[in-house]
Amino acid sequence: MSYAVESKKRKFHRVLESISKPLATDTTSKPTTKGPATATQDRIPTNLSIKKVRLSDNDTSDLTSVRNSVLKISRPAHRTASSSLTTRPNFVPWDRARFLERLETFRRVDRWTSKPAPINEVQWAKRGWICTDVMRVSCISGCGGSVVVKLPDEIDELDGYDMEKVQERKEVRTKLVEEYQKQITEGHGDNCPWRNRGCDATIQHLPLANTDAAISGLRSRYLHLCRLGDKLPAHDSIQTPDGFDIESLIKSLPEDWFKESNGVPESTNPPAEVNGDNNGTAQRPAAESLQTINQAAITMAFFGWDSTIDGSMDLAACRACFRRLGLWMYKPKENGDVSVYTSLDAAAEHMDYCPWVDRVAQSGTGKANEKAASLRSGWEIVTEAVKVKHRRRIRSVASVDTLRTEPSTPSAETFSDEGAENEETKKAADREWWAKIRRMRHVLTHKSPRRKPAPPQ
């Protein structure tokens, strides 16, 4: 036998020994159980040769033991791979739900306070940061990045400071904001994917493009707020922006929209008659329904306010900026004292970056030179959706009413009742019509004279 063959055999024996060694360690550490399979595994030789495996056709115990040992060695690797697939990835800049999860970590006022727009919580959440401690943000991917965000308090001349001191403090804040703005990107580890890419400007965009979806979300928020009952502030104490008319919007909503929400069966009120006057009175709620509508709840629902997820009866929340309102602060106290706040501004209580009130955040363009007047915020889109749906409903009602009132085609019996003069007039008209057809046919079928064939040359 040549030296090369011997060398290959020795290498192969070492491989087989390395495969069988972990099995011996595994079997010794576990208590042995009685049975033929266990006895066979205990008799596995450590110096198993390939020749025995090839030649022993009847005795397959050695071959089976080798296969079992290989499977036992590879099993932990498969388990590790399967467990890693079940974990959620941390770098998903396109996922809006994960972005909102990161943004919600900045909700606690004992950990985070409002910051200037370039370094507010939205900018940190877009780059994969979460709030983990007091004024401290950490990378969600675990790259080790952590930044403490602290700014000096703003001062004014009214506080007793001179103009130079006030200006110096402003310059310091400006420089710190610029440095923290760099840390949003550079604070990550060198190999962290959040360092190279973050969420785009459309991540805050509310899904309100579909008219039906926008109205369905409005109704869902209204039903949730109605469950709060008398915990809501009075309708007169809720302030809204100019141009928002809640009464006209309520009239634009269909009647069954409020019937179902108030639990009133449709059989209690007679159906409205369609009169075709194109003013939408057939779809407007009746006077009795307007009295049962919770105007405070519908007003707050138009501006994105909803009940909290935990079902607290004293709080209203926004699911886009995670702002919470303590409703008890807008209600008079039981002892007769006035409330903490006399009015509730439904739009101003949102965070400045909330897409329900911020047109740029809702548009998702992120262009600095774009005219804000041409953009629309979330509550404006919902308001327009209700108006568009109302106009479509009016047009459908008007078209149905037109079909009902359109005169029918006269039948043969109507012609038979007419006099002989009408009959003669019809016959004359028919004769003239056929005469025109014959003249036109003569013009089209007129044959031109045939040309004589040229003589052969």
C-alpha cells in the first residue's frame, strides 16, 4: 500500500474520531437508560475504520451510530438558526409601526422634555434611537451608541439678566443643537446600519388618502370617546381653528352613521323621503338625533383624539404624537370650583410635529421650500373627506330621483288616440325621409364613365 493511501486513511480516521468524541461526552453526562438502542450506542468504538463500515453489510450498528452522532452535533446549530429567525429585525426604517414604537418611548415627561425641532424626539426616532433614561437615548440595534441630550435653560431679560448674558446663552444653545444634530447620525457605531440610513419624511404620514378609511377612523374614534361619557369637557369649552364648522359637518354625515353609534335601531325612526331638492336634507340627521349626538366627542375625533389603549376614563390620547390630556383639568370640580383650564384647544394641544396639525409632517414631502398653504394637515383631510362623501351621496340621490321623475316613452295606444291630422303628418314625414334616403343612395351609387383601354403598342 502506498504512502499516499496510508496518509488518507489516517486523516479519515482522525475525522471519524473527532465526530465520535462529542457523542461519548454527551452520553456520559446523561443518565443511561435500559434498552437495546442505548446498549448499541454504548458499544461505539472510538477507532472506527472506514473499511468496517464499507464491508459490514449485515451489521449496520456502526454506520447508524456515525449518522446519529453527526445529527446530534448539527442539531444545536439548527436550533440557533431557527431561534434567530423568530427575532424581529431592528433595522426597519420603512416600518411605520416600529417608528411609532420608538417614538412612544419619549412620551414620559419625567424622562424627556421638549427639544428644538432639529433634535426633537421625531428626529431621534427616525434614526433608530429610543429613550432609555433621563435625557438619554440609546440605539435600538445594540451598537453601543448612547447620547445624553441636555440643553441650558432659556433666559430672558425679564428674568433679571442683561442683554449680553441672554445673547451668550442663545449662542451656546445654538451650538449645542448643532452638535446634537450631528450625533443623531454619528452617535451610532461604525458598523451600525442606522448610521447610513434613517426613516424618510413620509414615516409620519397618516393613512387618510382613502375617503372611506378616513371616515371609518373618525367614527371609530367617536365611538371610543363616547364611552367616556360625562368625563369629556363641555362642547362650548372646546376651541377649534377658524373655518371649522362642526354643525355643518354633522349634517354632512349620513343619518345611520349616528343611529348605529348611539345604539338606536333604524326601525324607531321612519325613513326619510327623497325629494330631489339637491340640498341633502334626506341624509341629514333629524332634530332628535342632533340632540343625542355628543358634539364634544365628534369635535375631538375630527382632530385625532381618541381614548387610551388601557381604557382609562380620565384621559384622551393621540396615537400619532402620544400626547395625553387629563380630562379632569377641563371639568369643573365637584365642590363648585372652576376647572384648571377654562378651554381646550383641540389643535394646539397636539405636539408641534403631530401630523394631525402639522401640514409638512402629513404631506411627507420634507421640502423646505414648499408652500405650506398648499398642504393640508390631518384634520383638514378628514374634514374634506366628509364633504366629498356628502357630495357623492347627494349626486347619487339626485340621479335616482331624476330617473324616477323622467317621463316614460309614449306607447302605441297613445298614438292610436290621436286624430287623423297627426297620422297624416307622420306619413308625410316618413315619405320625405325615404325620399332623402333615395337621393343619397343615388349620389353614392352613381357610376362614372368607363375609360377605354389604351391600344396595344
